[in-house]
Amino acid sequence: MNEKRPKFLFYFSITLVICSSALYHFAAKSMPSNVNFIVSLLVTYIVAVVVVLLTIFFFPIQNGLVFELKQINSASIGLAIAIVGIEFGFLRIYRSAGLSALPRCWSM
């Protein structure tokens, strides 16, 4: 029985990564080109904060928020900078290349 749980978590995690990656690129390509991309990133991160706060119900903080915050190192800052860089880069690529989520022949 213990062996089934790690396999489930592994396959669930892989599925989550694949689906989230597809949704990410579809959503990034669908961002309106007339909206400042910094504003769209700001809204994206506000929604992301709300989603992360909602996950606390599924993954409760056992030792308290202050204790957990003290455990964080510079890797979190590096990850934040990398995430912003990746999103900034993809948004600029999609806009500069004129890419959209749907092929032009499907657009109305």
C-alpha cells in the first residue's frame, strides 16, 4: 500500500507539470498585445499569490509561518528572479514574433 502512494504522487506531479506548462504557454500567447506586459505580469502574480494562499488548506503550515519564513534562504530570491525573467522573456518573444494562441485562420 505504501508503494502505491509514491507512484500516484509521482504521476500526479508529472501530469500537473505537463498540464500547467500547456496552460502557461496558451495563456501567455493569449495575453492582449495592447496591454502593458508589466501590468499583465502584476495581475498574474496577484492571482498566483491568491492561489498559493488557497493551497495552505491542503498543505497546512505545521511549525508556524514565522518559523518557516526563517528557514528560507537566498534560493527563494533566485527562483523569484528566474521566474520573472522566464515570464518576461516568453511574453516579449510571443509579442515580438506576433504569435497568438490560435492560428490566424481560426480567428474571428
